[in-house]
Amino acid sequence: MPIGRWFSTIVAILLATLALCAAAAAQVAGGNSYAITGIDVDVNAADAVKAREQGIQEAKRRASRMLVDRLVAAEDRGRVPPLDDARLDAMVRGVEFVRERSAPSRYIATLNVVFAADLAKAWLGDSGVKVVETVSRPALVIPVWKGKAGVEPLDDRNAWREAWRTLDTAGSAVPVTVLRADPTDQGALTAEQAYVGDVAALARMNERYRAPTIIVAIVEGDKDSGALSVGGVRYDMQTGARSEIPKTPVEGSAQLPEAAKKVHARVNDEWRSIATVRRDSQDAIDVFVPIRALGDWVQVRQRLGGVPAVKSVAVRSLESDRAELRLEYFGSTDELQRTLAQAGLVLDKEADQWRLQPR
């Protein structure tokens, strides 16, 4: 095939891939920041009807506080005015009953609460705080235990698996689902494959659970006695990025719930640094991407697809050594530079042009 035709074919493929990548980014960025899920309530009252009414209202109030934590910077949360029940009820678009159980004078349930975005923004705007949105990104956690005899089976009922199963991540930027480890899972992924990071096997888990992030959380040490170490690897199934969770010592099994909480907090903070979006302002910027090898271009378009602050990407030209893009983004240019840096991209000036390249 002539070189010109070969390059045209490659360009067509890469343009199509970038379009898909941008569409995926838009889909993530469009996630509903005004839906608060997994709120557990347990209320006693004079009778079952009153207990249910009070339980639902308590879920709404707790959801409003969680919404503030999600949308308002920590230093500004004290400025948010309190909500009376009338305004709270008006703000709630709907309540979803995930699970509920009633007794003669008790109501136990797990609820999801969805707020009307315009009314919630108006409430927060009354206090003059800046509204930011942290786009959530679910993760699949695969707990793995490596003991003296090797890696334990995925369905092993150990303290590490239980620590993740009972961890409350509702309302966080990275809500997690723990691998069920049923026969279907075990037929697609072995414990050894999870431990070594077999990408093909992990991709099969991604197809089943539809989780854009997979966390292989690893404990090493004797299950029955002695010190342990906790660490793991986070896999971004959208961009292909892989990041280590540094090993930390743990005295014993009793400390594993706290260790799981710390691992999740680290992953949660890392994602928040990329996923916090200020939708009250947006802009556009023209950039060029120097292409020394095909891998440079692939890295840039993959990583752009994982940044919610990037609203859209338009390819203006694509040559063998250079691509020119127009990025539409939320927030300021300084914020975009910091967010892209967290995603492994450098945005800087060369002469009078903005340059974007992998770090």
C-alpha cells in the first residue's frame, strides 16, 4: 500500500477512535451529580406509617448534607444556609426505594434521593458559594489474599473480603462493588490472574460488571497470625492506565477494615483530583500535540477521554508529526492544566501556542 494511503487509513482510524473517546468522556461528565444513592435509615415511631414518613424525610435531609459535601468546597460548606422541610421537599425530584422493611413501629430501608439540579443550585447560590461537581466513577474491587501457600481462591471467606463487603462507599466519588466470586466470575478470572494483573482476564470482569475502574486490593501474610501488608493496583479500564497502591503494614486481621477504608480513601481522592468540575464557567482552547511516535497520540486521546472537565474534543488537523485540536472545557485554564496534569498530560505554552503532550 502506498505510504500516503497508509497514513490516510491510520488517520481515519485514529479520528474515529478519538470521536468515540470524546463521546465516552461526555457520557461520564454527564453523570448525575444530583443523585445521592445508598442512604440507609432505621427509624422508630408510634406506628409503621409514621416511621416510614420519618424515615423518608431523614433520608432526604441526609442526602442534602451529602449533596453539599459533593458540590461545595470544604472551606465554603459552613456558608450554605439550612434547609426547611418545605424547600427540601420542593428540591427533591424523586425517591427510589432500593430496599425497605416495616415493623409495627419501625422502618428500615435503603433509599436513593434525586434532587432537581436547578433548585439545588439556586439554594446553594443563595449563600454565594461556588458549585463544583465531582463526577462519580464506580469501581469493582477484587480482594486478593496471598498467604504462605499462595493466592487464596476468590471466593475465600476471609477478613479482607469482609472488610470490603461492609465498607460504606455510598456518596463517595468512587462507589465500589465487591466481586461476587460466583462460578461465572471464577470461570473468567482466577485469583492468580487478578494478583499478577492479567489485563485480558480483568477486561472480562469489566464486561460483566461495567465498572470503568478495577481495584485489585491485595493482602499479603499469614491469615491466622502475624503482621500483614496491604496494597494493590488500580486499573483504569477506559484509558488503560495502571497505578500502584503502595504497600502499608497492618498489625493483624482486626485492622483490615480500617486498611480497606484507607485504600478506598486514597483512590477516592485521586479520582476527585481529576473529576471535580466547575460547570458555572466554560471555555475553549486550541492546542497542538507533537507526535514523535504513534504511542504519543494514543496516550493523549485516551487520557483526554478520562477527564470529565473536557467537554468536547475536535480534531482540526492530523499529520504524521502533529495534531491540532480544539478543546472545550469547564472551569479556567489554570484548573484545566492542573486536572490534565493529574491525568498524565502536560498543557503548556510553546511560543504563542498551547502544547499538549503526555507527561
